[in-house]
Amino acid sequence: MIIFAAILSFIAVLSIVRREFNPAYKISWIIMVAFLPIIGPLFYLIYGKMSVGHYLRQANKRSSRDITTYLHSFEKNIEIQNSDFKKMSKYIREITGMPVWDKTATVIYNRGIDMFEAMKQSLSKAEKFIFIEMFIIAEGRMLEEITQILIDKAKSGVDIRFIYDDFGGSARIPVGFKNRLTKNGIQIKTFNPLRPRMSASINYRDHRKIIVVDGNVAFTGGINFADEYINESIRFGYWKDGGIKLTGFGVFNFTLMFLNMWEILNRAIEQYDKYLPTIEEETDGFVLPFPDGPFDGHQTTGNVYLKIISSATKYVYITTPYLILDNELLVGLKIAAMSGIDVRIILPHIPDKKLVFIVTRSYYGELIEAGVKIYEYTPGFIHTKSIITDDILGIVGTANFDFRSLYLHFEDSCLLCNNSSLIDLRNDFLETVAISHEIKTDDLKKEGIIKKFVLSILKVFSPLM
């Protein structure tokens, strides 16, 4: 038995070492395999292979190729002065095919209820189509009001398509929800349905939150269809969330992101010309909405985060509900702070996932020692995902600063450059700092030896959380 366990562990370690993946992720699995003979290797073989299903990979390859080819006809000679944004946009275009757009208006929302009301107004005005891609859907006021608008619009002939993630929606979805939508002429698809078997595919979730109306208006950000996002129900104190609305040419990237996922799930080929924007707004800087996911192996969002941090000359402001960093982002934040950049991060004070919150706190000491200022949002839970630097560059989207968002999940983000919404984003950050508690070194010294030991252990396995 001992020999068998040793051989199994050896095979698992070889498999881990030879893979092209983040070193921290490899180290976590190697330690688990070494200290948990038989159980560790078996757990890795089932959950750690990180291989996306062959069909999904091939379907995405086909759809992404078609979209990229189509987008070549939209090559625009947009003059970009900012060299950092120019490099980022070229990188994103190379990986995802998504172009930069001007002639797009943006609005930042810093309260879930405000964004919810704006969503309803836009959905109620739909004339041609509505595309929705959501991670969590839960029974309650928010979902019911959205659903009623969708049913009314479907009856008037609007083409409505709805994608939701089964992991995010299965526990709290209303009974008969899918049948209700289908009976009223709404097309609905479930991403990666949960099945009663052990499989690594459970790791891959559609964490995107996209709403597109008539190809002219799009929403994204942290908000799902559940009542806690609008504080209709109180779960973890006041829930601070937000996002962004786009109107104009830049919406087309979100439309294509949705159609890419729809083609994968529906095994269909779409005519992209049918969904082009018809509204041209005044140019207010540049927008570049882009997707990310485990198909390409590039960790696009994380790399763009890193580039934004390294481009800063004055400040970097980050809001995120979770902070489980790979070595590259950790070092990038520390270098920025030690170079005199004002680096601040706002995190929740009341967590929604206690274990993840404990791991998040394990990064505080190293960051604070380097000069990063860490704040906890005292009124409750902050779920906004954003980064902004120097009033020039920023991102609002769905990706957290953790391994799951940056390596496993399907995410969407909107990169902004020289956009007036960046000022709104900065002002909201500073207002939020004013009602948050700054974590000091003395706060961390209060932790006992046992807690520090537990934190050290959890930090080793943080890439697996």
C-alpha cells in the first residue's frame, strides 16, 4: 500500500510539474499530494487537471475565429496618444480579437439599486433584442421584476436570450423558472450544468454579468440578479456594488462576447451584422470591453491589471471583494507602493465567504509592510470590481483579484482610457475610503500565534480556493 501511494504521488507530481501554469498553483498541489498520500493524488486527478472539455474548447475556437475574422472589417484608424493604453489594446486585440472604440458614452453606478433601475429602464425600451448572461439568479424582487419585463418584451416580438451559470443559479433559482421563460418565447441556456459526478469541469464557471439591449446599450459589473445586490435583503451588512453602462459603438464587443457563448452552448452560427449598434455617441475617451476565460491560457485580465499597476505615476485604487494574489500581482503592487505610488485597496469588513476572507487577510501584512494601504468597508460587504490609476486608465468588470477569476472563470471587463467616468470612479473610491477602516500593522499584531499559523497554512493552499 505504501509503495502504491508513493508511485501514485510521484506520477501526480510529475504531471503537476510538467504543466504550463502558475507556479503558486503547482506548489499548492504538490504540497497536497505530498502530505495526503492517495487522497491528494486522487483529488488532483479529478479536480486539478484544469482541462476544459474538448467540445467546449473546439466550439469556442470555431466561434472566436469567426468573430475575429468578422471584426477585421471594423479596423478603425483611432489615434491613441496614451502609450500604455496603446500597448494594452494591442495585447487585448491579439488575444481576444476585441477592438478599441470611441463614440461611446459611459455611466458609472456605485449603488446596486441605481444600476438596477437603469437596467429596467433600458430593458423596457428594447425593440429588437435583449441578451443576458448572468452568474447568479435568485428568487426575489430583482429577478421577478426583470423577468416580467422580459416576458412583456417577448410578447411584443423582441428576441430575448438568457444564459445563466448552473453553479451560481441552481441553489436559489425559482421553481419552474426555465419553463416559465421558455413558454413565453424566451430562449434560455444553462452554462456547465451540474451533474452528480466528480469532475474538474465544476471549476469552470461563467462569472460574467452582461446585459445588451438592441446592440446600443450594455451593462456589466458586480451585480447579479439577487436581492442582496440592491439591499432588498440584508445578508452581510450594507452590500455595496456597482458597474458601468455603455451606450454607442463600444457595446458591440459585449454583443459579440454574448454571441460567442451562445454559439458555444447552442451549437449555432450567428449573423453578426444583425446586431450592430445604431447609435453614435460623442467621443469621451476610449473603451475596450474584452472577455477572459480558461480557453486561451493567457490570463488576459490579470496581465492587464498588472500593466495598469505598472503604468501608474501617482496612484492605484482597487476595490475587490476577494484578494488572493498570484506572485506577479503581489510583486507588482509592492513595487508600485515602494516606488512612491499611492496604492490603496478596499475590501469587505463583513465577508460573504469566511474562509476566503481569512485567506485574503493573510496578504495584508506583506502588502502593508511594502506601503500598500488596506481598507475594510465598515458598513458591510463591498462587491465592486474595479481598478483605476492616475485618472487616466481603469477597469470595471466582473473579475475579482483572485485565482478563480483570473485563471478559471469566464469573465468580462471594460477597459477605459481618458474617460470622464474614471473621475466618477475615483471620487466614489475616495468617498468609500472615508467610511472604511484602514488596517494598520498594530491590528495584525493582535492576532495570536495559532491564528498566524493557520493563516500561513491557508495561504499555501490559497490558489486552490
